[in-house]
Amino acid sequence: MGLYVSQRDQVTPTKYQRIWDVVAEIPRGRVATYGQIARLAGLGQRARLVGYALHHSPIEIELAWHRVINAHGKISFPQSSERYQRQQVKLEAEGIVFKNGRVDLDTYRWRPTTEEFPDEYFAQERGLQ
DNA sequence: CATATGACCTATG
DNA sequence: TCATAGGCCATAT
């Protein structure tokens, strides 16, 4: 992952690069939660920052933002919104099944390996595996 | 400087 | 399973 320069707001938001890098690692057909991304990016519990970073992600990196959902297994947009529909379509196109408007995290959650990420993440993730 | 606002999370009942 | 409360924190106004 290289340097990202946003053409949208004319700044280089380096503080968000770790978030974008982690999101880019989510494999096709899997999902991650905002909180999970925050921990993997070394941001502790600052899950809201992940949502902010995705909202402001530069257009020129084709980020798989749709693979990030909330801890309830739901899409974090109003269900009636077009953004909600777009995200659901993208996920279903990767084989992810929605049941009652929800994704089964036990089935579809991304579980990175210790080679990819530092041990501190897994130390905090007991109960996730 | 003071509030308000989110693509959020966890604990609790 | 669902709703609520409190916490969270960078930006926006």
C-alpha cells in the first residue's frame, strides 16, 4: 500500500492510511466490523474514526468499503437509503447471505492471521475466534 | 471556546 | 432478541 493523496479535499490524510490499508486486506466474500478495523489499525476502541475515514476515503483507491459493517452484523445506513442498497448488492455479489437484514458474523467475519497483524490484536480478541 | 454530529461499541435489563 | 444509556472522539459550525 503506497501513499494516498486525496483529490477530494486536497490533503494527505496520513492518519487514515492505516485504516485504509487494513480495509484493503479484507478478502472478497468476508466482512469486518468498524471496531475490528480500529483495533487492527492500532486505534484501540475508536470505531467511529473508521466510519469517518471510510466516508472521507479518496476516490482513486478502489477501497472495499462495503466489506465493513457494524457489530450487529448490519449495514450502517438507513435501510431505505440508496447507499444501503448499494452496499448490500456488493456484498451479495460476493456470496454473502443476508438473513433478516443481517449478516452472520460467525460465518462471514474476516479472521486475519498472526503473520498479517501484531499479536496485540489477538490478545484483545478472545472470544472473537 | 461550546455544541452538535456521526458509515460505532459495549454493557445491561 | 431488542432497546437504551453511556462512552467514544475527530470534525463541523
